[in-house]
Amino acid sequence: MKCGKCCIETEMPLTRRDISRIESLGYRLDEFAIFNGKYYQLKNINGHCYFLDQKMKCKIYPYRPEGCRIYPVIYLSKVGVTVDEDCPAAKKATINEICEKAKKLIEILREIGEYEEDNK
């Protein structure tokens, strides 16, 4: 389901690979990202992701950040890796899909410095 709900008030972190991939499309970092003091994340414009168009479609879908690709798998500091219950597709995620996406999520979190080994 591609509803765009996850693109509203996004806090999606960006890896170096994400930034390079998006910049290769001709976008400037300051257009689509903000630095939150720790790492870059997608910028919100009028309450939604910079890349979400008026039809609730992603303008860079084939090039979207890794975090967007693995959604609705998310990390909550007091819970760990979980599925975002606000996502309409959350109940359709299989355990195998969640496990595969969880591995990728931990790689992203390590890269941006938001995952400690104590969180295993």
C-alpha cells in the first residue's frame, strides 16, 4: 500500500548512500535534508516530506532512502525494532520480511550513530 502516511512529518534519517543517490538526481542537500545535530534527515515542507507530491506520490520513489524502503519496520528506543502500527500495511508484514528489514535498519542506525551494541 502506497498511501504516503509515513511521509507526513517524517523524521527519516539519511545515510551517505542515500544522500549521494539523491544528489545524483540533481537535488542539492540543502533542498531535501536538514541536519538535526546528529545526522541528516529528510526535510519536511508544509508538514510532509520534501519529495511527496500533491497526489501523495514520491517524486523519487526508485531512488528513495533506505529507511523508506524498509518501512514500516522502525526502531523505537524503549522497544527496539518493531513495526509502525500507524502504517496501514503493518499487519501485512510477514515475520521473514520484518527480520530482513530489521537487519538493514540496524545497519542504518549504526551508520548514523543511533545504535549502540547494548541494544542487541
